[in-house]
Amino acid sequence: MKLVLASKNPHKLTEMQAILAQLGVEVVLERDVGADVEVEETGATFEENAFLKARAVMETTGLPAVADDSGLCVDALNGAPGVYSARYGGPELDDEGRYRLLLDNLRGQLDRRGKFVSCICCCFPNGDRVEARGECPGTIAYAPRGEGGFGYDPVFFLPQMKKTFAQLTAEEKNAVSHRGVALRAFQTELEKYLNGINE
């Protein structure tokens, strides 16, 4: 089976391929099947945005499509930046600008709890849908640490590992990250679905 990843991000493709190859599932980018879909993420939740992206690419390509939507939710900011994580502070900010804005907005705040969330949705041309969710709780550091990762990784601290996401190896991060958790849950759900349609 071939799934089209509703993303232009090669990092996400690598993560998806690594996990779903075990099921004999091939994952390709939109451009690999001649598609270039821009989806407005108007959903109020990560689940809604993942569905909007997967459905749009499935309808364009006629192939099963999988999408994920993820972000950082900070308790002291009432769950912000949430679904706006990639657009936090406006389009002129880069990754560093966004996490520095986050640190500014938490200045003087003792409650540093937060979590990364990832929601995955796969839409099939017959109307079926397979979904999964993963979360990774942590705290927001007072200053960035580490050179790895992307996005908010330098300021997302894991107390049990005494490191930020940006200080973890790729293997360490995949073992605990929200996307790693969501992908493993998605693998289980997809396997159940595929077994069901092959019976």
C-alpha cells in the first residue's frame, strides 16, 4: 500500500517511513505523485487540522493520504501556542524568534508545565479514517539549551532525562517524543485496519 504524506517536510517523511515500512507500507511526499496541495489549517484542534490536510491530499491524488498536526501547549498560557505553534508571533518570526517570544511571555512565571501534542490522521478514498494521538509532557526551560532538533526543542525540557529535546539524540527523541508516541499508536491502528480489510 502507498500512502501520500500531506507534508513537504522531509523530516516527517523519514520518521513515517521508518515506522510504517514494517507494515509493508510505502510513504511518499505529495510531489512524488505530482501534487502540491496548500491547505488552510482552520481547525480548532490538532485532530481537525490533521484531518483537513489528509482529506485534501487524498481528494487531490485519489490515494490514501496521511497527515500530522502537532504543537506545544503551555499550561500557564492557557494551552497556547497550541494549534498556532508554527505561526506563533506572526509569519515574520523564525523558530528562534518563536521560542524567544514564548520565553518572554513566560517571564516571571513559576508554572512551566507544558506538553507537545501530535495527532495523525489517514484518510482513504472509500471514506475510512485511521487516527492516533501522542503526547509528551515536560516543562519550559528558562533559556535555550542544545543544538539539535527544530522548533521549540531548545526550550522544551524533560525532567526525567534532565535534557531539552534539542540535547537528545534522534533515537532518544523518537523513543519519548509526541510524534514517536503518535506514530507507534498509528502503526497499531493502521495494522488493525489493514488486517480488517484483508480478512
